[in-house]
Amino acid sequence: MNYYLAVLKKYAVFSGRARRAEYWYFVLFSAIASIVLGIISAVIWDKIAILSMMYSLAILIPTLAVVVRRLHDVGKSGWWWFIGLIPIIGIIWLLVLMIIDSNPGDNKYGPNPKMSAEPISSVPPQPEQQMNSQ
């Protein structure tokens, strides 16, 4: 859930890099939310998934931003997301790019997020840990 919120906090940030976990957790939680909202709106408004459509529209920019950052992580330009518009082959190739591991070390898009960033955690460090680390 923290990765999902991290993507939303970087609402329209198209620079930098995104780890695989950040991208795939965002995709997972977005799919779950879309399905739940689709079911709720289908029950309420009789087969019109208006809530799901509104949610999809609301997360369009963060979705594009995280895809671009994920492409940066594997060393590709953000413009590579257009390859997904090619039927079948393009979608498969974009999926492969989302699955492969990031480039080791820094690349022209920034430092490797695996090495430079601390893991996203909702639990703050305990006071004892802070004193021991100094």
C-alpha cells in the first residue's frame, strides 16, 4: 500500500526511476480498486461502472508517470510507452520492459532506487534505533 501512496504523492513526476515493486504494487492496488468500484457502481446504477471510469480517469496521469519512471529504471526513454500502442507485439514488449530488473548503478535518469532509497515503511524507527545509529 505504501508503494501505491508513493506513486500518488509523485502525481505528475516523470523524471527519475521507479522500482519494479513500486510499479507492480501500484498496478495491483489500482486493479483491485477499479474492480471494487466497478462492482459497487454496477450494483447501484445497474451495470454502469461510472465509479470505475472516474477512478481510471483520476489515476491516468500517475499511471503514465510511473510507467515512464519504470522505463527510465531499465534505461529506456519515457517515449517507449508508445510501443504499447502496437497491437500484441508492442504490449508484450512493454510488459517485458516492466518485468525486467533495473539497470545496476546510476544511469542517465538518476541513481538506482534500489541502492539510493531506503525501503518504504509505515513504521517509524524506534528511539532506541535512532540512538544506536548515531
